[in-house]
Amino acid sequence: MTTTVAAYAAPSAKAPLERTTIERRTVGEHDVLIDIKFAGICHSDIHQARAGWGEAIFPMVPGHEIAGIVEAVGSAVTKFKVGDRVGVGCMVDSCRVCEPCLNGQEQHCVRGNVQTYNGVGKDGEPTYGGYSQKIVVADAFTVRIPEGLSLDVAAPLLCAGITTYSPLKHWGAGPGKQVAVIGLGGLGHMAVKIAHALGAEVTVLSQSLRKKDDGLKLGADHYYATSDPKTFEELAGSFDVILSTVSAPLNFGAYLSLLKTGGALVNVGAPEEPISLNLFSLLGGAKILAGSMIGGIAETQEMLDFCAEHGLGAEIELIEASQINEAYERVDNSDVRYRFVIDTATI
Ligand code: NAP
Ligand code: ZN
Ligand code: ZN
């Protein structure tokens, strides 16, 4: 039997989100039915709800930072039981047999992973995300939220946490390394916390000094305004790794000049417009420009365990579902400290 649940959806790219109902599929033998408690608002929700990345599926129920409690499990599920605290991130399935899938990189599935929303499930039906009361997800794409993390501050880890943890680990953020984070928003503030916990010396590169006190409290050692041209003179050649979390096009050439020889500028931001880059900015100093997209399921579990061990939850503003559209406006204006999280009981 399918279950009808309340949700918030964008009816079209031009309309605000509004309350609606959706159907959740019957719990299959490998499925978990999750009673969603909290859903984070990622900037990717905003890009997609406005079809900013191109064609999208409407009505759209965004939300890929999901934390809740297991309400039922299928007959073949052994990993979870009713009452467990669980999370779901940006994907709910993949082919499971291609090379990336077998290597724990389901996000890079060659057949394309099944996105939590704005995707099409293996049943051919559109997927709907976390701005809703319940969701049915394959057990293989459900992760455990450790006891040490409360569900509200854990929800954003399912995207903002893994998206920053994965590249910081991959590119060697740790003791003795100079790491810069561009943009102190949802992803950026988790990047600062995680890089600091990994032992790196952390610098925030923000548009202004408005959030400097917060940045230092989150674990940054230094904080600079990129609106000040002197920042680029002073920090030239300083960093081993720079992680860009910016949602808008940036002058990457200027940021590449801040890398040490052989350093890497890793971009996780997903702006709607292309950038242009003078390739000479990569030549001198043999610079690396790289990208990264979320992380695999096993690494997501590793990240949650790491965050629990180090006491790293997100800094959140808990909102009611009726405030979603207002929250979108505030995220657009870089006015978020540092993740909006929806209390799904208010849907
Ligand atoms: P967010 O909370 O809005 O944070 C983005 C931050 O970027 C802002 O707080 C702001 O920081 C800075 N910024 C915004 N506009 C800027 C501009 N015009 N110039 C310079 N800096 C600007 O967004 P988020 O949720 O962290 O997501 C960030 C981006 O990552 C989005 O594009 C999102 O779609 C993408 N994303 C990618 C992945 C992935 O897997 N690769 C996963 C999740 C999200 P300051 O105020 O400090 O300057
Ligand atoms: Zn996201
Ligand atoms: Zn695959």
C-alpha cells in the first residue's frame, strides 16, 4: 500500500513552494520507511526549484538533508530496525554494479545515481525529497545517525557535511596544511569545522568581515574579506588546498594565485552560469583545479561517525515549513547562519 504524506512542493520554476500531498511507495523487502523529523535547506534545492540548472521535474519536493526515525522495514532489511535514527542524503539508489558503484562512489554511477528529488526512481516514478513527513528509501542508501548527534543538527551533514568532508580528506587537509574555505554558508561553515577537526590551519575567504567572529568560533584561524584587493596580495602563494563553496560564478584565476606550488583549488559550488578562466593561471606553480560531488554511502557513514566523535553538528536556524520561501530569499542574499532546517512536524 502506498502512503499519502504531506509535503512542501514547488509547483513550477516560477512559483513559491506550497503545501501539498504526495504518495510514498509501498515498503519493498529492501526498503526503509522513515518518519522524517528534520530537513535541511541546501542551496542546491533553490537552484533546482527554480530550474536554474536546466530542465527539472515539477511539482518538485526538494530536500536531500534528511534526518528521521525508522518507522517500518522490509522483510529483507537486517541493517535497520524500527526506532533507529537514520539519514538520507542526495541519492536514493544507483545501478550498484558499475565500477564507481562497486568502489563506493555511487554518486558517480555511470548510469547516473537516482537523486533524492528531481530524479526518476527505478520504478519509473519521480522522486520527492525531504520537505515531507515520510520517505521510503532502499536500505543500502540509508545511513545511521550516531547517538551523539541530535537529529536537527545532523540533517545538514547529509549534504553539506559529506560534500566538504570528502574533498578535504581526499586532498589531504590535516596537520601542517594550510586550507582556505571560500564562502561561509551552509557548506562553508561545515568545511571550516571539519578542516579544523582534521588538524589543518584554516582560513575563511568571505565577501566581507561581517561573519568574522562566527568564523573564528567555528574553528577558523584566519578570516579575510575578498572584497578587499589587499587580501589577494597578502595571501598570494599561501594555501595547499582551497575549497570553493560559492553558489555564484567566481574569478577562479584570482583564487588560483593564492595556492602554493602544486596546490589544489577544489570547487564544490554549482553556479548556474559558466565561468571563464585564463589557463595561464594553472601553468605557473603547476596548480590543480578540481571538482567534487557529495560522497559515497560508506564515506557518508564515515563522515557522520567522524562528526559525532568530534561533536560537529551544523549551526542551524530551525524554521517552520511556512517559512521556506522566506528562507530561500535569505539564502540568496548570503543571509544564513548557517543552515536553515525545517521542522517537518510543521508541514
Ligand atoms: P549557501 O549557504 O548559500 O553558501 C554559499 C556562500 O557563498 C554564501 O554564504 C556566501 O558566503 C558565498 N557567496 C554567495 N554568493 C557569492 C558571490 N556572488 N560571490 C562570492 N561569494 C558568494 O550555499 P550552500 O548550500 O553552501 O551551497 C553552495 C553551493 O554548493 C551551491 O551552488 C550548491 O548548489 C553547491 N553544492 C554542491 C554540492 C556538490 O556535491 N558539489 C553539494 C551541495 C551543494 P560569504 O557570505 O561568506 O561570502
Ligand atoms: Zn545539497
Ligand atoms: Zn553504478
